[in-house]
Amino acid sequence: MHEGFFGRNIKYYITNPMNEAYSIIKNEGFSCLYNGLSSALTGQILCNAIYFGSYNYFKELLINLRIKDIVTYSIVTSLFASLTTSILTHPLWVLNSRMSKSKETVLK
């Protein structure tokens, strides 16, 4: 027990990923470790496609601007590619989170 705010006793359960995995497999089955895999893979494929596509676009743009410094070139290209990917895929991850949360609510 741990004394928390306002003198309340709080019990902490500290686990590690292996204990959690064992608990999930024991209680729900091995296949539950792969719940949501299709939406995660779809999101990752989309993220990578946007990242590499935008990286090539910004690379060509910087080549046309005749930037010769390789460090500046690499940093600017990856920065803009990362920003583009984050901005375009953030709504997808919000939807994914909300759909997962709503499934949990329905199952309870």
C-alpha cells in the first residue's frame, strides 16, 4: 500500500509486458494479442506510403532549389516528410482509437 493524496491508501499493481502477455493469453487466448492488427497494418502502410512519397517530392523540390549541403538537404527533407505524414494520418489514428474504445465499451 502507498499513502496517496489526502492520506488515502492506494494499491499499485506493477507488472511487466511479459506478465501482461501471459495474462491475456491465459484469460482470452493467444489470438487476442492480434486484435486490431488489420487497422494497425493499414495505418502503418498508409503512413509509410505518405512518408516516402512526400520525401521524394521534397527531395525533388530541394534539388530544383540547388541546395548542395547534404546535412541541410537531409534534415529539411525528412522534417517536411514527417510533418506531412503526421498531418495527413492523424485523423486516421484518432478514428482507430475511437473505434477501439467503442468496441471495448460494447463488449463490457
